[in-house]
Amino acid sequence: MSEQDTPLPTLKHDFPEDTIRILLATDNHIGYLERDPIRGQDSVNTFKEILQLAVKNDVDFILLAGDLFHENRPSRDCLYQVMSLFREYTLGDKPVQIELLSNPNEGKAAGYSYAKPSLLALPAINYEDNNLNVAIPVFSIHGNHDDPQGAGPEGALCALDMLSVAGLVNYIGKVDLPLNDASAEGIAVRPVLLRKGNTHLGLYGVGNVKDARMHFELRSNRVKMYVPKDKNDWFNLLLLHQNRVKRGPQESVPEGLFDDCVDLVVWGHEHDCRIRPEPVAGKRYFITQPGSSVATSLAEGESLDKHVALLKIQGKEFELTPIPLRTVRPFVMDEVLLTEVAEEEGFDVTDQMEVTKYLKLRVTELIDKANEMWDQRNAQAVQDGEAELPRMLPLVRLRVDTTGVSTMSNPIRFGQEFSGKIANPRDVLVFHRAKKSAARRVVADEPELVDEEGDGLDKLAAGRVRVHSLVQEYLRAQEMQLLGEAGMSDAIQVFVEKDDVHAISKHVENTLRALMKGVQGSGEVPEENLDDVLERVREERERQYLEEQRSGKTGGTKRGGKARAGADDEDAESVDSMLMDVDEPDSDLDLDSARKRSTTARGKKAAATTASRKKASGSGKKKDIVESDDEDDDEIDDDEVQKPTRRTNRAAVPGFSSKNFALIAVLPHRQIDVESD
């Protein structure tokens, strides 16, 4: 039986006085793109709709599973709008029909103390406060975007703490992290115990923690869930905000490791909507994943219809009804393989005008599809008695596989023609290339790379690659429209080897200055020819750079040309300072012989330097010139006569600074990701 054919849990009998009605939502990401003139209010408008649905469906309370805000420190405008909406829709004269049975102060972090005299009258559950008139309580955990930060007198705080102390939100699931050894304490989860009629609800919240820690705590059976003595009479609902999809070893939370006392898990953090309750093999509980209420990335999972859910709980039974969100901006995406469609449609992939014409046609079709989706949604709502909403500009994403195509047009300029028709004209197109070789599986221990001469690195010693080669191969896979591959690669090499933090920025500035000078030298250029002129100037600049590099005239520091030429001459004999182990502790390379060759080369260089100094000391008439030559020689010696670089596994590089190690560690993984797409 497929997942869609699995029958949904339902209530056998509907007794309103015993039924707890809850509105479920998660990942609202309020404040996302708040400065965007088109999409800036999307998250706020949809959250307003969610609160309106809570009032319309007469729920007992609202349950949010993390990431209410998109940023850890939301703007004042964002906080103002959220607090205004909570006051408008959750405060009022409607009586709260759920009774709190647990201690209202339980579940708070130890640093956030309610034992202070000024806070004795401030319970953690807002509708227990006699100074507030709450109509619809809101319970929420924090996510990875709005998690607590800092170490002030009240402990780590987040935006939810502000809403909690203002009496607008009941912030639960704040796990206290001890200062001594967090791993020795485990995770203790205390429930909020609620009752309505004969239905008892245990509400367990676990705010976002690092997935590796949560994975470890669950595997080690160190997540302690406090349960009532008569636990079989309680419906236990668990809220968490973690990775559900595997994104690496121990970078996700297994679905089947929760306690058997749990009846339903509300899973936050994952944005694709899987709101239908899904059973877990070998367990008695179900999982519902409402997904985000606003698209924060133009990915396939975000293109699914957005929903919230009305959850009804009665005794040990529950029923979940998905509710579609109407104010969500429609989002459609598609993908084309340019070489295939060119063959089918009969146009030349090298003809930019024909390619652009075809891509415009495909984007127009996607816009029509999105508008049709909106009209159908509106028609259904009007049929159900709802008011018609004005059409919103859709989100459109077209992925273009440019494998085998040398050049492509500027995607930003392409999108400008759709301004006023779509909400994301700047990133409607995204170009990508398939991996170059699928002959063998690419893994981290065996990167699929080539060296500067084009030979496969597997021809070199197994398990050893140069970071310079990793950088070059990564840059080859990119579609760089302004910066040249060779110059950028050298700038990164200087950044790593020489610890020059300004190497990359200097290269970018010099390249852009040269490009602007070259374009201006071409005279007045029509807009339609600007891309061609820019490409020609970039190729000319790249050719000049390579010629200067070969002739040893590369610009830079005072010793740049001379020192670089000497380094290139010695590179074949010295131990490569950019050479690194790739998870291979035992290498076939003869390290001792390499060191001997390096020592011999340095000895010859030192002997030549000594001879030149003796010759210089015998000439008294050229004293000033001799001193200048000695300075140059000293500079060359400082650069070229180095101690043998210790080779080490990339997992532990004690001799590198933090930024160097970060670059060395990240680039191989990014390279492998490019080839495995």
C-alpha cells in the first residue's frame, strides 16, 4: 500500500466538549526578504492569514514548530508587525477552554529565573496571567534561525523571549545548555500538561539543537521525557525542529528513535509540505511535517502547495485536516537540457539570439502556468464562499543545463524583460553543467581532478593532490563572466601560501579596472554588443596575464617577478607547499628522497648566493648597487629557502591559521559537489 493510500487517522466520535482543536504551522520565516519591494511582505501576509484561520476555525490554541522569524535578531519593523498581529488575533474576551495542569514555570532554562520578586506575578503560560486577556494561546519552540544567543544575566535570549515576556507567546522547549559539559547532562524534556473535558494532552517541545548532538543523545538513549504516572491516558504530542533528510553522517535525526509514549510528532525545519500523517515503521506514532509558509529558496521542495493543519485530539485519537494557504505566492519551476531541445527545435546552441528566444518562450509558458494555478485556487475559494484575492506575481525558476555549450547570455539581463510579470526577475534563470565524467563514482577520498597539464591526478601518487589543482578544477566548472581562471587561481594560492588576506580583493579590483579600461577603449558600444565586447576584453586580459606569468613579469609586490620566477624554476625539485594528503596516511611517494632533492636545490641556491656576495664585497666602487642586490637576494632567500612543509591529513592541520585551513578543507568538498551534480 502506498503512502497516499494509507488511511488517515480519524475520530470515531466527535464530542466538542472533549475535543482539543489546534492549528499547526511551522517555519513562518517572518522577515525574509523584508527589503524586497515585491516580496517583502509575503511572510507577514501569510502569517496574518494563519492567524485568521485560527480565529475562523475556533481553535483552542496555535502550535508553532520553530523559525517564526527568519533572523536571530529581527528588525524593529518585523517585531512591530508580529506583535501587532498577535495582539489583534490572539487577545480578546473569548474564554480559554483548556486547563493547565502542570507548573506554569516548568520547562524554562535555569538562567531565566522566575524567582525574582518582580516576576512572581508573571507565569510562563500567558493565559494564567490575570493581567492579560488571552483568547487564543500560542505555543512555540525556537528553530535554527531564531535560536537563543548570548550569555547575559538572564541567560541566552531570542526573539521568542521578547514575545514571551510581553505575554503574547508561550515559549516552550528551551533546552538549557550547562556551562561545564553539555554531553554529560543529556536532554530533559518536561511537558506542558493540558486538559479539556476528558482529553489529556502532554505537549513536549524541543527547540533546535545541533543535529549531531540530538543524534547522539537519541542513539545513547539520553533524551529524558517526563511523563505523568497515568501516561496511557494522555495523548503525547512532540514538537521538534531538526533535519529530517540525511545531509551527512549524524546530520539528521532518525525518525524511529523517539519514545514509545509519543503519539504524534510535529516536525519543523524541513520546508517541503508533507502534512499528511505518516506512520513510522516499528513505532506507534505518526509524523506530520507542515513545511514552511513562505518559499525561502527556489528549490523543488518549495514549489509544493503550502498548507497548515487543523488538528483535533480526543482521548487517544486524533484527526488532521490540511488547510491550503491562499496568500502564498505561486511558484513553478522546470528544467531544460539545452543541447537536446536545440536538436528537437532545430536551432543552433551557438546562436545566442535563438537560445534566448527559446528560453523566453519557456519562461512565458511557466508564467502562464503559474497564473492558471492562481486562478484555479481563487475559483475554488470563491466556490467555498471565500473572497477573491488579487493575482500575485509568481515565482518562476528555469534550470538550464548548458553542458556542451560554450557561452550563455547574462541571466540578470535576461530577467529584466520579465519585470512586472514575475516576482524574481533577477534569478529566473540558473545555468548549470552536468558532471564531466560519470565513468566512476566520485568520492571524497578519490577526487576526480586534473592537474595543470591536463593529466588526470590519478596518474600521480594515489591520495595526494595539490590545493592549487583543486582550486583550478573548481574554477573551471564555474561560469565566470568577468574574472579569469588563471588569475583567480593564483590569487587564492597566494591567499593560502602567503597568508595575504588582500590577495583576492586586489586581484578582483585590478581585473575589473582592466576590464573597464578595455571596454572604454572600444569606444561607444551598443547595448546588444556589450556582452561580446566584454567577453573579448576578458579573453585578451586573460591572455596577457598568462603571457606575463610565463615571462615572469606578473605585477604585485616588489619581489613579485623575480621571486615568482625563482619559485617556478624550483617547483619541480622542491617539496610542494600546496601538497596535501587526502585521507591517505600511507602514501606511495618517497618523502625522504623528495626532501633530499629539496635540500640539494636549496644548497645550490645558497652556494650561488654566497658566491655573489663575495664578488660584491670585492667591488668598492659599486657599494650602493651591491647593497641593493643584497637586499633583493635576501628577499628571494626568505621566500625560497623555506623549512620543509609538514604534510598532514586535511582533517587536522595544526600548523595552519584558521582561514587557511577553512579554505583547504572546503574547496575539495565543493569541487566534488560540482562533479557529482
